[in-house]
Amino acid sequence: MRVKKKGVWFLTLLSLVAVIGVYYLFDRNPMPFDGITIFSDDTIEDTQLGEAGSDATPVFAESYLFEEMRMEMRNERSQQRELLTQKITSDDLTAEERDQAFNEMQSLTKRETAEAMLEMLIKDIGYEDVVVRTEDGAVKVSVIADELSAAQADQIVYTVKSEWEDSSQVSVDFKSAQ
């Protein structure tokens, strides 16, 4: 019986590798290099570098800031989730206290899901990157944009309020792409 299980696993993995290999062989859209230049003797001479004193801040610097904010939120929530899990599995707490911890964990998951959905919806409006943070009904939205008009901010506020009923206060700020 054990040999058959190993054989099934082997065939499953082999077929998975074959499918992935065929997919990458026939993929019509190869992965772009995203700004990475592969240098040869010909391309080194043709490559022009930016000036050292230029003021232009690349967009990825703000995205990096947003990613850092997301990582901090994930770390905080991971710690919260770990604490709530300990409460739920604890035998020292009453059933009501464990139920309350379970409800808090569900609320945390709901907030995370809503934030991810709102980020996706606001990106679809046309912004390069978005970070949405929620706490106690207050929603803070940060977007990358050259400038943010009152109409654009209203559109973001409308999107947030229409998609999340728990949002009582919505604030929008923007970080410049340049």
C-alpha cells in the first residue's frame, strides 16, 4: 500500500511539473524585466544614466513606503491574532471570554478583507498604489497621485462608504509620485 501512495505522489508531481513546463514554454507574454537592463558591450555604450543631482523621486520610493506601512499593519495584526488565538484556546478563560476573543478575531479578519478590497477598488479608479487602514470605524486612505482634487477625494470617500457600511469617518491623503 505504501508503494502505491509513493507512486501516486510521484505521478502527481511529475504531471504538475509537465503542465507548468508546457505553460511556460507556450506563454505568449514573457515576464518583463521591469527596468532591469541586461548589459553587453553594445548596450553599455548606448545606456544613458540619469544625472546625480536630479530631483525626480522614483515612484517605487512611495510604493516602498506603502509596502512598509502594510508590513507594519500585518505585524501588528499578526500579534493581535496570536494573542486572540491564545485566548480562544486557553482553558483558564470562561466560555464568554473565549467567545468574545473569537468575535474579535472574526472582526479583525473582516477588517483585513475590507481593506484589501477597498485598495483594489481604489486602484481600479486609476491610482498607482493605495493603502487603506481602518480602526474603530475610521478609514484612512493614502494614494499615490501627482495631485488630488476635491472631486477625486470625494470619489474615494464615496467608494469607501458605499463598500463598507462600518465606515463612519473617511480621510484621504496623497503622496506625490514625484
